[in-house]
Amino acid sequence: MPRFHYRARTSEGQLIRGEVDADDQRGAANYLLGIGATPLALEPEEDQALHAGTDVGKLLARYFGRPVPLQDLIIFARHLRSLLHAGVPVVRALRGLADNSHNDRLRKALVDIAAELEGGSALAESMGEHREVFPALFINMIRVGEQSGQIETALARMADNLEQERQTRERIKSAMRYPTFVLVAIVGAFLMVNLFVMPTFAQLFRSLDAELPWATRLLLSMSETFQANGLLWLVMAAGGGFFLRTYLRTDAGRLQWDQFKLHIPVVGPVLQRALLARFGRTFAMALRAGVPLLAALDSVADATDNRYISRGIRGLRSGIERGESLHNVCRRSGLFTPMVLQMLAVGEETGQLADLMDQVADFYESEVDADLKRLPSYIEPIMVGFIGVLVLVLAVGIFMPVWQMSSAF
């Protein structure tokens, strides 16, 4: 189903911006009218991508620009929340944070956002113009906060999410540091063997009156191929990496990658639990603020930051519009665990859906935290096993023919 980017104005005069899946522009416009907003602009996603691709500066920043560190975004979210809680106007708060920021990209973005807010734009819409600085999740969480009137809560949740992501990266780096060092050493030895050692012994190995081990034949073939086509391999590897990165930035590539991530051994279940926690937390926040169910689902879909899950959540709208219960359409989607489905059913019956969604979020956040603590014990055996295979190939490929020669003599 096509996706449309929209700008619209609510009945209170607030300017909103987001995405909606619809068959055509008429369907997208009807959706906006249905939530009480007047559409100002509707643009297919393909046109948006083409327009973005014509901006050379943004294109270079997108591919080669250094992202804003997570720590800077965490500090920004916490400080902005504190300033807003103290009653400081948002424009003044943004300009103050820009003056105190040590990151040039973040400072320039905050100055631009403050100027756009003075022109009547919404905070999420202004941040959406600086996607090279703010992650999509950050922008969509701010949008949920604006729609629900809980911008301070959204900033606090966003800071917690970014802090969790930072800790996750640190734990993964810590778990991968030693295996990565050993792996780099083994790969370096592998290249040295193929470039310098194997060519020296190639003629000697082939003069043996015995069949060479499979590992030796593999190393000889790789050595000859790499010497003949090494430069071509490097160019193809660089081109393949650039093509893959470009493809993953398209809608189809992002959708496939987000779906694939959920099925990666060890990592996939952790990501799924994190997404369920995010779903429960943002859904509860929207419901407590009185956001209509359909609008709440769209906000939650944007906030999940996973295109596959987002498409599934948006697909729930058609069943709800037909009068089905939220529990039934969620059960049919296959996106949710039995625990979440049970909480949805109980919440609809008792009218305490928001409270139960918060409990779901608390449970899965604790599960994710426990999974992250156990992550090093999962990663290290896999890496050590891979390193062992490389060592085995090198040992069999080099020492077995030498042992055969000594036995012959």
C-alpha cells in the first residue's frame, strides 16, 4: 500500500506532520479529515525520496556525516524536559540549549528549529527537517507527546530509551572487543598466508605424489585468485557495501531489513521484546491523553522505529474500522505475544487498557535489561567458534602437506 507524507492543521490550529498508508491521495485525505485535521499537503513517499536526493548537501551529510553522539541527545532530551517543567518557553529553552551545546550539528539544528517554531511550526515537524541529527524514533515520540499534551513525558521516555540504547551498544562493544581483536589477527594472518606463504610453497605442494588436503587446495585456489583479481575483489566489495547501504535506505530495503532483524538468532528476540515494551509505553501514553484509538495506533506505529512492525500496527486500523475489538485484530496480526494479547483483552473488558499496557512495558523492559546482561555469554562462544574454524583451516592447509612430506622422507 502506498505511503503518503502529510502536513495538516488540527481544529485547534496546530500544525501536524506525519505519514499515512492509503490506496491513493483521496484515501489519505479522508483519513486526515476523519481525525479532525485539514490536509495542507499530501506527497507520495517516492516523490519525497526524489526531492531529498536532489539536495547534494543533505545527501553528503546523510552518507558521510558523523552522527550526533547518543550522549548529546540524552543530555538534550533531559535538559529540555527540565526547562519545560520549570515553565521556560520552548523557543527560549532551545536557544539556551543551542548556546551551551558543544556539538556543531546539534547546535545549528536547534537554532533552526527555534526559528521554525517562531514561524508557527510544530516541534516534531521542525525536528523532522533535521533527520540527520534526530533519529526517527525521537521525532515520532515528540509527535506523540505533542498530540497527547505530554511533551515532558515523551522527552523523559525518549531519554530513557536513548540511555538504554547507549548501554546496549556499550555492552555489545565490551562483549565483542576481545573476539574482534583475535578475529582481526586471524584474518591478517590468513591474508599473509595467501599473499606470501602459499605462493612460496605452491610448487612444492603440487610436486607431492599424494592428494593434497581440502584445506590446502582451498588456500591455493584462494591465493591464486586473490593475486590475479585482488583489486577487482576490493572494488566489488566496496561497491557491494555502498549498494547495500543505499538499498537499506529505501522503503523496500528498510522493510526487509527490519523484518530480518527480528529473526536473527539471539539478537532477534531481544529486539522483539524491546519493540513490545516501546509499543506498550507509547500506546498507554496516547490513551491516557484521550487520543482517539485510530490516531493513537498511527502514533504508536511511527514510534516503534521498525518499518515491519509499523506496517503491521497500521494494518490493525481496517479491522477496528469494521467494528472488531482491538484484541481480535491484534491476535490476527501475529505481531504480539500471548501475554500482550491477554493484557489487551483484559484491558478492553475492564477499561484499564492504559494501566495494563504500562505493566506490559515494565515487564518487557526488565526482560530486555536481563537479556543485555547475558548478551556477552551468548556472543563470545559464537565468535570463538568462528575463530576456531579459521585456525583449523590454516592449520590443516599448511601443516598437513608438511607432515606428508616428512612421512615420505
